[in-house]
Amino acid sequence: MSDSPIAAMFDRISPSYDQLNHLLSLNTDKLWRQKTAKEVAQSRPKTILDLATGTADLAIEIAKRNPEAHIIGMDISKKMLEIGESKIKEQHLENQIDLHLGNAARLPFPNNSFDAVTVAFGVRNFEDLEHGLTEIYRVLKPNGIVFILEFSMPEKPPIKQIYRLYFKHILPKIGKIVSKEPTAYSYLPNSVERFPKPQNFMQLLAEHNLKNKETKQLSFGIAMLYLAAKN
């Protein structure tokens, strides 16, 4: 994965990634993952693929609520996965979670392999979003569910104005100082702004035969949780 600029960027920021996520979101990112894990648990999946797993925070949250499930976490960043492996061992979840280096556009799994696919704050980083959604559809079992947690841009004032000021000007400066990576936390707001708006993303899911079941707005629209089922 070293030929991927996105993988290389996440490799570089991996030592400070978790700390910065919690700091910059005032720990709200933990609540969002907990909410997602609770939604996943309601469908009682036995096999779960967690794409863009990063340091495995969502995979760990899901494992705690689904003790009988087997979870495969996949990410393009080797360094992020190494941190995730350490956290999994600390939680004694080695028998439940396996981490693999891989690309969402080229999943090494047979058709109809998973009851659920999850992605937390990673779908906008897919190098090819269309292929990634096609692959998610392919590896999901019939009636399987995809849970996608992703940043969004609030539309209602005054949250819209306050958040845009923070997201575009304050967050990148803090991220640069702490991570010592000049581009990563400028990339974050830019990638969120480029990502389809919720209604457009729901339409994109439908075009890939993933029928929208529910969309939940989190924290005034700062994040969205999309639930869609394989037709």
C-alpha cells in the first residue's frame, strides 16, 4: 500500500491519530462509534467486515456488543493497523477480530461473505468510491446491512457558521501542531466538503443496489449514520 498517497499520509499521522480525534471532537467521536456499534448489534450479525478500520476503534466497540460475531478489519495503512493490533490484544479480543491490509476497491473475499459491513469516517477516503460501494454490495449476504458513519457539513445556522469556522481554520492548525503533519488536517475538511451531501449519498447507495433503511443525523448534522440493505 506504500504507493497510495492516502495510505502514506495515514502512516505518518498514526502515532497521534487517536489522541487528535478525541481532542478535536471533544470525545464526541467515541459517542458516534458507540451509537454505530449499538445499531450494528440490533441486527445480530455473525460475520462483519469493518472497512477503513484504522486503529480498530469501531471494530472493538462492535466486538464488545456482539460477542459471538467474527470481525475482519481492513485498512490501507499498515501503521494504523499495527496500533489497532495492540489495542485488540489489550482488550483480549484476538479471537474475535482479525486485521488485514487491503483496499476497499479490491476486497479479497468471495461473494455473499458478510452479514454486515461497517465503515467509520473512511468511505470518503476510498480511492474509488464507486468501486468501493460495488465491492461492499458484492461481499454482503442477501439482506445484509452496511452501516456507514461519516462526517457531514451542518446546514442550519448558527451551527453551520460556527462549525465551518472551526473545521476550516482552527482544526487544521491544531492538527498540524500536534501531528507535525502539514497536510493531513487540511485534507480532512477538504475531503468532507467534496463528499456527497446526505441526499446525494443515499441516491448513490441506491444506484449500487443498497437500499436506504435509515439515516440518522448526529450532533446537529456534524456526522451522519447511513443504514442500507443489500437488495
